[in-house]
Amino acid sequence: MLLSMSAQRFDLKEDTNLKVSSKGIYRLAIFVLLALLSMYYLWVLYLAAHPQVNTAYRTYYIDKQTLYWAKDNTHVFWPDSGVIDTSENQPYLSRQGWAVKPDQHGRELVHNGGVFFNLAAVPTHSIRVKLSLTHSITEPVYLSLDGHKQVKLLPHDLNALEATLPASQYAKEVSLHQIQFETPASLNVNQISITEVAQ
């Protein structure tokens, strides 16, 4: 009898020890789970603040600078031809200033707007920028590259304006370049041409 009572006490102590140790394991597991969830949350916040995305994605979705996403042109390289047709949905056009929908002749630019781009190679000679218009205008049009000094676009022919910029204004360390056009009027632009002047 005495032996059976001591065995029962021993069993109760084992049960109590098991309950205490299982409570400790649960507490430890909950603490580890909360720590892991906190680290995951901090990692997600870090990635949200410092997204690792390409230039085209950043300019369209994050910075909201361009009208269209350059899905297949991740670095927003200007076309090899040097010319874009503004009556098409071009990923280079800024959201500011350009009409959202083009007409069959081009796209309207109201007061100021621009283009975002990169060139495949850093230019060694001057850069010529040309706007082809549907109608001639008499108001002045100015442009600036990456915020440098404004340059006046001069008539090239009846419906075209152009300006030449020194190659030194094209800084190779800039991840995305912008040409900003400004005018007191509105323009209807057919094409924009950016080419290096061969010497």
C-alpha cells in the first residue's frame, strides 16, 4: 500500500513536470514565432522603402513620371533610330504636360512637359533635339537637359524646331535623363528626335 501511494505521488510529480515543461515549450515557441514574424515584417518594410526594380518600372509605377510603362525596355533606352512618334503610346513621355490620348497627327503638349530616356552610349559630340510639329508656331519653345540652362529651340523648317546641346550636359552618372520643354503656348508634336551630331 505504501509502495502504491509513493508510486502515485511520483506519477503526479511527473505529470506536473510534464505540464510545466510543455508550458515552457509553448511559451518559447510563441516567442520564437513572434520574433520571426517581427523580422519578416521589418524585412518587408525595408524592401518597400528600398525596392530593387528596374528603371522603367520605377519611373512608371513608383515615381509616376511617365505616361506609359516601358515593359520591354527596362533601361528606357532611346530608340536606335533616334526618333519617336508621339501619336503612339511612347514610354518616354512625361505625365506632366502631354495629352493622355494622341490624335492621328501627334500629341498635344501644353506649356511644359518632357521626355525621360537613356542613351545606349555616352555621347562624345553635341546632341541635337528636334521637334516636328503639325502646325507652325510663333511662340518660343525652350528645353533643358537634366535641369541645366534652358536653350531656345530655333526653327529648322516650317513645322520643325531644333536645338543643339553640348555633350557635357549629358551626365553619365545620372540613372535617367530628362529633357523638359517649356512654352507659353501649346504644341501639337508629331515626332521627337534626339541624335548625336556627327562631326
